[in-house]
Amino acid sequence: MDRVKNSVRLTGYAGTDPVVIAFGTGKKMARLSLGVHEFYKNSLGEAIDQTQWFNLIFWNHKVELVEETVKKGTALRIEGKLSAQSYTDRNGDQRYTTEIVINELEIIDKYEL
């Protein structure tokens, strides 16, 4: 193995409209979910359509592209890296989340999925 790399590539549909947050420093961040379908047959031969959901994070100039072109249902091809976070919720419980910080974004025709 040459080197270990944190890299994720997915193709799916935007499950939400982007939520944009502007920071006082002039930076912007956008969040949206991506639904990725997996089709397979189970042990009984039944066709299964399963959707997995991923949380995406966009920063800076990618936010502008997302704001202008992405809405719920848009077909996307993304590449990014996993980012794991932990936090304490209001009840004092430790929570964990994993997001994908996007490096590359391509809006594709829904027939390319």
C-alpha cells in the first residue's frame, strides 16, 4: 500500500435544500444530506432498494455553487474526506457524528446514476 488516504466518492441525490451559514469572518459553510441508493437481491431473491444518508459540508467558494445550483433532488457526484466529531447534547450525553467535507462537486444528469 503506497499510503493511506481519507477519501470518499459518492453519487446520489440531494435529500435537502442546502442550509447556508455565514460567519462574521466572511466565510460561509453549507450543509445538505445526500441519499445514495443500493439495489440488491436478498437471500430470498427479493429485490431490495436501500437508501443510505450522508451529511455533506461545503466551505467557501463551493458554498456559492451549492447555493446557486443545488436543491432537493439534484443529482450529485462528490468527492471529499470523512470528518468525525463528538459533542455533548443538552442532556449531557456524548454524541458522535460523521460528515463528508467536500473537495469536488459535480452536478450530473439524473440518468447518470
